Amino acid sequence: MLRIACNIRTTCNSDKTKKRMILLLMVAIINTLIVNMAIASEKNSYSATNFQILEDVNGSYRFSEIISPEWNERYLDYPEEILSLGITKSVYWVRFKLPAEVIGKSPEDYFLQLNNPNIDKIDLYMPTIDKEVNYLISEIGVSRPAANKEITHNTWVFSLPHQFSESNYLYLRLESTSALRLPVILWQKEAFLKESFLKQSGFGVVYGVLLAMVLLNLFIFFALREKVYLFYVLYMGSMFFYQFQVHGYLKLFVDIPYGLYNRIFWILLGATFIFSVYFTREFLQVRANAPVFDKILTGIMLLAVLQGALGAYGWNVWANHIAHGLGLLGPIFMMILAAIRFRQGFKPARYYLFAWGLLLMGVLLWSLAAYIDNPFPAVNYLLVATAGESILLTFALADRVRILRLKKDELDEKVEHYRDLSLTDELTGLYNKRYLHKRLAEEITAAAKNNGSLSLMVIDIDYFKYYNDNYGHWEGDKVLAKLGQIFMFLLTEPNEAFRYGGEEFTILLPNTNYNEALPIAENIRERLRMESFTPASDIKVTVTVSIGVTEMNPGDDIASLFQRADEALYKAKTQGRNRTVVVA
């Protein structure tokens, strides 16, 4: 954690951090690809495809009615390999028989999987035969108790009964306010256990990546206290828990009432959209740089609030339509906005653009599945896309911090430069009169509080006006600059030298009494006297100074301390100059 903090604050070792994140993403994608390749190449799993469907608009049909011969003509052939009936208020009855590859084999060796954990109600009728045909009924779905599951799994898995009747139809009664999409798969048991292990491992890696990104950026938020990291954590945290629920894991581990389960689902989805807007607004600095688009973001957020409220109050179908609309249009809008900010010169937007592009591919599959039959089979790619987005957004944040920190450093340098200009004398490099009064007030207060000593030295160049008049101000500036160099060379902290004005200088000596200040003053005087100036090619001149020294007495303020130092300087001048005088 300490190393991470160093990376954040100084942008050191950023390449190592990025490589680790890329490695995590690669592991997640490879793991998922392995799962899908395993599923695709597995010879011991078969999709049921010979579906016939019957729409029950009011949900009033009884099982005893729909299996009677006179209802046969009402069923319509459904030619697709995967049931995909969209978002609908209707109840659908579906009947099918086992795939031809399974006919004649022992039914006890197979599992039947209904591979969508988010169907509200599923009634499964499996035919058995002893002396006559009977049906084993299983009532499952997210609106029903988890105890109804025959096998603990995030989807719906059943064993085929010993006396299963291959010649009769299996029936499904499907009722759901979410997209009614349901792959029906027959698995050889050993193959199912292998697939389940690979799939759950893949989920574990992807959830681990998401959780790692959330915790990493939460730590960064506490380190930097920048709102954009908090919004990232809230956005990805909501997405994490939404994905955890939508893939059936919440229901698997916590059997909560359907009303509460449904509210949690819609609140999490709404929060995901809302926090994505807050994150986008803060990260891309939309309010200041794209105010028109900021209004559209507000509209998206209001739609997300409406969607969450409708879903929480049970208007699931309408909430689903809004959610899928936001899922389709939201990422596209975010990408357009990121492209605009990138063109405006905001470089971190490139990672943001890639992140939403990756998510868009997964969201398109998720959203279109509700309206288009048999879209491209990319099971769980939305989850992988989300994990990829979380990593790319972390890159974007790191790049944003780097650029903002560079700008801040540049601004700090300018501020420091102009501050130095306002507090220092350009010719000598010493502090100026303005800064002297500030420091003198601070040191007087500190000396009085701590009962310490403080000395003040006032220095004036002897006959400086005469020097300027005879040799010119350019040569006089050389004398001033040289004296400034002598001060810098001879004085050590905490002693400080100031150019008070013209040819007059002051030196502040904290924790120094006048007996200690006197040799310092004499050293300065002698050092300047030993310097030789050549204001003309055939002339060599020496320059001297007069110095007045005093020490702070109880009750002194700036005025009284300066008055005594000036008195000492006046005595040095009247006594012949080129000397140091102390007035205690």
C-alpha cells in the first residue's frame, strides 16, 4: 500500500502498475474464452431447439388445458436455438422434446439446465411414465424460494427422472418482467461439472478484477481526497453488486423475499447509471468545458432515477425498457462526449473512450438480447467488458492525475516565481522590504514568547551617491550585487539579509545577542572593504559600509527596534564611517 501511495503522489513506477492491470485483464479474458471454448467444443452437451410456443396473454391457461390434443394447433413452431421472447407482460408456454442425440440414452446421466438466472417464474413439467404418463412439476424462479432448487447453482439445473418419458413433451411456463431469454441445454453430468468449474472460476477472476479496482481506487480516494475517485468507486461498486445479482449469485447465497430482491436489483441498476454520470461529469470536467452536454447528462441521470423508482414500485416492464434504452444510448453518448473532450485537448479522455467502447460491446449484446432473436452468442461478455472497463478507467484516472499534477507543478512553479518576484530584490537576490516587515514581526513575536534573543543589523554603503554620480548607476549596481553575494556567502540559517532600499540593507539574526552579532557585522564590513572594483579601465576603487547593530529589549516592537538600529547606524556614520556601532 505504501508503494501504491508513492505511485499516486509522485507518478513513479506507473508503468509497472499498468502492466499488472493489463495482466489481470488478460487473465480475465483468457479465462472467459477458455470457458466459452470448452462449452463450444464439448461433445456431451446439447441445446434443445425443437421449441413450440403458446402465448398466454392474460396468464389464465391451466396445464391440464394446454396439454390436451385440441390445443396442438395453437402452438407455433419456434425455429431459433435459444428462446428469446423479449420484454413482455404475456406468459409463454413452451414445449419441446429432448435432442435426438440424447434419445435412447440413460436419462439419469443427464442434467437439464435452464440457463438464465433472472426469470421471475419458471414452471417445469417433466414427463414420466409408469403405467401412464405423469408430470413432475418444479416451480422455480427469482420470485420463488431458493429451496425450490434441486441443485445448488446460479442458474436452474435439474436431474432427469429415472422413468423419464422420451416420447412426450417437456413443458415450460415462463413469466418474467425482464428479458425473456432462455437457453435450454442437456448436459452429460460429468461434462456439466467440468463446465461449471470453468465457468465459476471465470466469474471468480472477473469479480476479483472488479473488486480489486474498487478497493484500489477507494484507497487512492482516501490518499488524495479527490471526488472523482469516490464517484469511480460508487460507479464500479454499484456495477459489481448489480453483476453479482444479475448472474444469480445473490439469490444463491441469500434467499431474500422477491419484493426486496426486486427493489435491490433496480436500485443497483439505477445507481450504476447515476454514478456513471457523476463520474463522467467529474472526470471529463463537463460542466466547465461542455455545458450543453452537461444538461444531457442530467437528463440521463433523471431517467435512471425514474427507471429505479418504476422498478422498485413493481413497474418492471417499463423500467426494463428505460434500462435497455439507457444501456444502448448511454455508452454511445459517453463515447461522443469523451471524443469531444479529447479534441479539446484533454488527453486522459482517450482511455475513457476505449473503456466505454469496450463496455458498449457488452452492453449492446445485453440490450439487444431483449429485442432480437438469437443475437451473437457471447455469454457473460458484459461482465468481462465491465471488468475491462474498470481497468481502463483506472488508467484514465491515473493519466488524469498525472496531467493535473504536471499542470499543478507548473502552476506552483509560476506562483513561486511570481511570489519570489514580489518578495525578493531582482538585482541582489535578497529579500525585499515587504518581506522584511513580515519576518521581523514573526521573529519579535517568537523571541518575546520564548524569552529568546534577537538582533537587527542596518547597513549603509558609504558615499554611494558619490560613487553613482562619478561612475554611473551601472557600476553602482555592481557594488550592490557584490554586497548581496557577500551576505549570501557569509550568513547561515536562520540569519536572513534584506535590501531595505537604495544602498541600505538589513540583516535579521534570530537567537543572537548583540555580542554575537558584532563579529558577524565586522566580518561583512571587512569582506566588502577587501573587494576591489574597477568602474573604469584605469581605476580601482574600494567600497566600505557603516553598520548599526542593536538587540531586542523587552517590550520592543518593529518601530522601536528599527529606531535603535538606525541610531547605531547614524553614530557609525558620524564617527567616520567604515565601522560598526552597537546600541543596546
